[in-house]
Amino acid sequence: MELFDSLKAKIKGKDIKLVFPEGEDKRIVEAASRLAQENLAIPVLLGDEAKIKAVAEDLGVSLDGVKLVDISKVPNDEVQQLVQAIVARRKGKTSTSQALEWLKDPNHFGTALVYTDVVDGMVSGAAHPTGDTVRPALQIIKTKPDVNLISGAFVMQRGDERYLFADCAINIDPNEEQLAEIAVESGKTAQLFDIDPRVALLSFSTKGSAKSPEVEKVQKATELAQKLDPEMPIDGELQFDAAIVPKVAESKAPDSDVAGKATVFVFPELQSGNIGYKIAQRLGGFEAIGPILQGLNKPVSDLSRGCNSEDAYKVAIITAAQTL
């Protein structure tokens, strides 16, 4: 089954609520209308109600099934409940007045709705930089138990081929412990998209063919990842060709249960990850779906500021599927 057909089947009719802090953006309004009409989610758009309705009218789309929330008009008792939830979550790091100030920001408000289970997930980033989406999530939602950082993965799809690349969006230079965690979380994310996870930690070296601190980091990260999840096929350090081409794997890593058939590719640092996914996208003809934020207690997704309504629609479907 095609990826999004599979995800739609999982979420359809489940009444999953997703908040969109950029509710006045025409791309978001169009995507939200489509999600509601197809019964894939209940979108909650934050913004001025009159402006949102005007955008919808201009686009010629329906807002039936879409909830509109003007955060400046939310009843005080509801705001205070969110304030107290934030203060309690922050354990003294954020005062009542600071929390109240936070809630004037749509991204913080939306994140608070996710944290308090008013909604199930959040999609933002169409008009904000990544930090504006990720920071509130780390402050309020935080990472899952036993997970110390979030990372950004992309599903790379071309025809019947489907892979997962990480981290291509968040961590500039993860250490070996962080890289191991990214590897395990990426394997779990892959399963959500019906990818059988075989995780390769990438390097410019395969099984000791080169020696350097960068290679040693990947070697140690591989050992740690294998201990974190002994059941998941994880191997490294592998060059990309050894990870994906069976004939190369036979000569470079003949004893590996991942080499030559990897489906999840973990890059050693952000620079190579970001470059790698964009090469696959622009030269290889792969569709890059994401970034998918992994490691959070509850799903929050970060759009690209260059996204279109189709991108917002697809990322919302992914976010809804992460709630299940």
C-alpha cells in the first residue's frame, strides 16, 4: 500500500485533534480544510477568526469540522489552567507571569494544548523557524522516558523504495551516546511507516577501513545502540555503498546482517545528513517527507517555511499517525 494510503487508513475516523498555531496562513487553512473534509483529523487553527474565515473564502474551501481559536479571547479560567500546567511541568524554572507571557505566543499556546491533552499533536513551522517550534516542545512536552534528545528524520520515497534518513534537521554534532539514541529512535520511527528497520550507522569507513576520531565515534555509537535495543538489526560503521549495495557489502562487510540491505541510514552529524537527503531528493528523484521529530513525549511536527499546502497536509497525516 502507498505510504499515505496506509497512514490515512490508520487515522481515518479516529477524531485525532491537531493544533496549527499558524492558523491564518493560507497553506494551513487549505490543508486543514482537506483534513477535515476527509475525516482524517479535527484541525484546531489558532488565529483571528475573521481573518481565517476570509482566507478560507478567498481559497474557496470549507471550514466545516475545523475549530477556530483566537488565543487572545480564550476564557481566563482556561488560560489559568494552562498556566498552572506549565508551572508544574517546569518545576520552578518558569514563574506564573512567565507562563502567562508564553501563552501569548501561538507556538507555546499550541504546545500547552498538546501537553494538557486538549489536542493530540501540533504542526507548525510554515511561517516560523525550527527553533520556534522545537523550543516550546522541549520546554513543556519534553522527551520520552529514557530519551535525552529529539532528532529529525526524513522518509525518503521513490516508487516502491522507502527509506528513513536521520538526523537531518536538529543535532549539529551528536556525540556517541546521542548518535546511538538517534539510531534506535529512527528504527522505531521507520516501523510507523511500514519500513522494516535495518539500521546502518554511516561513515566514510567500513569496519575499520579508515581510522580517525570521527570513525571511532560511529563505532562506539554502534556498540551502544546495539545494547540499547538488542532485538533491532543495527550495524556500523558502514559506508553508504556498503550499507545499500549487496555486492559491495559482500566484500566490505560480509558478516553484517544490515550491510547491503539497510533501510534506515543514520548520518554521523547534521552536515552530512542534511546534504545527503537533499542530494537524494534533488538528484535521485526521491520525495523527502519530513522532518519528523522523534523522541518527544507527544508528537510535534516542524514544517519548512518553503512548504506548500500539500506538504502541510502530509505532515499533518504523519503527526496524526504518531499519536496512535
